[in-house]
Amino acid sequence: MSDEEDIETGPATDDDFGLPSGLFDSVLDAVEAGDAKALDALFDPLHPADIADLFEQIDSRDRRALLSLWKGGMDGEILSELDDNLREEIIAALAPADLALAMRDLESDEVVDLVEDLDAAQQEAVLASLNALDRVAVEKALAYPEYSAGRLMQVEVARAPEHWSVGEAIDYLRSDVTLPEQFYHLILVDPRMKPKGYVTLGRLLSSRREVLLRDLLEESFRTFHIEDEQGAVAYAFNQYHLISAPVVDDDDRLVGVITIDDAMEVLDDEHEEDILRLAGVGGESELSDSVLETTRQRFPWLAVNLLTAILASGVISMFEGTIEALVALAVLMPIVASMGGNAGTQSLTVAVRAIATRDLTGSNLWRVIRREIAVGAINGVIFAVVMGAVGVLWFGSPLLGIVIAAAMVINLVIAGLAGTAIPVALERMGVDPALASGAFVTTVTDVVGFFAFLGLAAVILL
């Protein structure tokens, strides 16, 4: 059997990616032993994203010891993969020479991403590590509005005059000209540096030398203004399947380019923030956050939840006499509220996601609301039959079964309505629906659920 036949092949699994098994302990052992060579050997085959994951998994004391031992090992690609708070900690711990070495090979957009959230002292330390041209480019990008296309773009651009041929372009690209480390299009510009289109590298390399570049232009070409919002840019990349796109200034002159990796990172960050905010833990929560920082992020929404719970308790207190007369109501109350809360969360999650992707608009809003109400009504009827039977079999009261069945239908219908209407209303008021909707929807379903159940019980059973 040949050596090639000994190689096991098969589909990749989750275990084939990420940190190798045992690496965490091996790194800590090397740090404890002060063995820098062993540490280099462990880190050498790893991707920067995996090294960043490892830094995020160890505590601050071990991180400081690791950085002290791993002299000159930290580079910009690793820093760009770190959580924001952890990145600040590590940059503060790096010697100026090590920081300058880490910044050396990064594109301008990656440097901007690293420094934009740092404090003034750390920003100056990073900028001081750059050469004069790179520093000017980064400072100019930082002058653009936060979360704008100007912040997202890189200034390194592969461009050519619009009248060139394929041969002229290839000769140019093979010359000593400075090019981006990675690029996907050759952007064509007129004499005033206004972008007129772009050619993919694939078509460029597969065409004859005498072919004119303007004959190879792609239909997907579009530009973004330096002040366009990053979320809108990322949406356009995803919606129109863009790979890269030029960025222009107020005079429509080419000033940079945005690539798909940066746009998708924005999209991923926005989706992650939405998930965290729906859970009420803030949009920037990270595993590397300290206890105090995590507490600060979660406390406000727990406080809001407490207030809404008090409001729901106030509704219950209105029916104290009813509950005292029929203890079975206290047993069944949580079921109605819980079912409404879960149904509301389902509708809310779908609505927030649709708002984020711009699928939920004024033209289809009422259709979606009607759908959610209908879903709530159908599910309500199904579970009403189940809970009606439970009321009869458990407590021997057909009327109690009718009460909880009716309350279930009412609450699930309201849950569908609230789960869709509340995030839309908040979004139109300029409030992030992912951040605030959960508390309002839970309040509505709790209050309506308790009021419907206890109110019907007071009317029908007493």
C-alpha cells in the first residue's frame, strides 16, 4: 500500500477547525516553564484567528506572562481578530517596538479598525509606529464619521486609466508599483480620478493583450460615498453579491475601496449585536469582559425587567379575591403568561431579523402582522383545547377549562401582534428594536395574559 493510500480522507468536521486539542494546556505549561522556543513552536502553525481565540480563553495574569515571554510574536493580524476590550489591554502591554512591528504589514483599513476604539494615548502609540504615508492615510480615515464607508475602506487601490488595454494593465501590475495585498478588481478611472467601472482579475488574465479594458467592464459596478453608513454598505454587498466597490468623495473622485471581507464583518457584527440585545446583555458583550463590565452591561435591562414584572404583579393584585376563592388559578396562571411570552419572542425574533435585512417594509407590514395574528390564533386554539382538557381532568371544572382556553387564545393572538408591531414602532421612532423590544413584548404578554385569565375567571367562575 502506498503512502498516499494511508492518508485518511473524509468530510471536515467541527473538530478539524479551531484550536487543536491540548493546545491550551501546552501553552500554559510553556509559559509557566518560561520556554519561549516551545511557545514559538506551538504558535507557528496556527492561524491568527486561532491565536486570538487562545488569548481570549486565558485569564489576564496568564496573558501578561505570555506576552512577556513571546517577544515580537504578536502581529497586526492577531490584534485585528481580538475582541475590542482585549485588544486595548494587549496594545497597552506591548512595547513600542513590538507595536510598530505588529502594524508593519497591515492595510490601512485594518489599522483604522484597530485604533478607532482606542483611547487617545493608545491611538497615538499606534500612529507613532506607522511610517509617514500610512499615518496620514489612517488619520484621514479617522476624520470620517464613525461607522461610515470612509472608516471601512482601504486607501490602497489597484486602478488603471479607462483607455488602457489588457496588455498595458498587466505590464503595469507586474511593475514595481505598490499594490494592495489582496484585490479582486482593477478599477478604471478617467483623468479626473473618477471611477468609471471595474474589471475582474479573472477576465483580465483570460483576455488577449490587445483587448481594451472598457470592453471587459462588469455590470455589478457601483460606488459608495465616504459618508455612507457601514450597515447600508454591508447590506448592498450582500444584496447585490458584490466582491469589492470603490469609495468616492464629494467630487466623485476615487479615494478608496471596500472589499467583501470588511463588508461581511460589518454584517456579522450587526447580527451578533442584535442577538445579544435581544437577550438584554448589550450589543458589545464579550467573554473576555470583566465581572464589573459584564454587570454594568446587564444591570439596566434587569432593572427594566424588574419594573415590568412589578407591573404584571400589579395586575395580579387586582384579582386577589378571585385567586383566594379559586386556588387553582394560581397554579394555571404561569402557563398562560409563559405561552404568551414564548409566542411573542418567536414573532419578535422574526420581526427584528426582517427589519435588519430590510425585508419588513411598509409595503408588507400589514400582511406580516395579519400572518402573525393568524398563527397566534391557530396555535392558541390548538393549545386551548389541550389546556381546556387539562383544566377539566386536573381540577374537574369544565368552566375552568373554558376560562384557560379562552385566555390562551387571547394571549397568543396578542403575542403575535405585539411581537411584530412593537419592534416596527420602535424602529420608526429611532430606537433600536433589538435593544428594547424584548422588555415591552414580555410586559404586554404578561399583563394581557394575567388580565385575560383572571378577568374571565372573575366573570365566569364567581
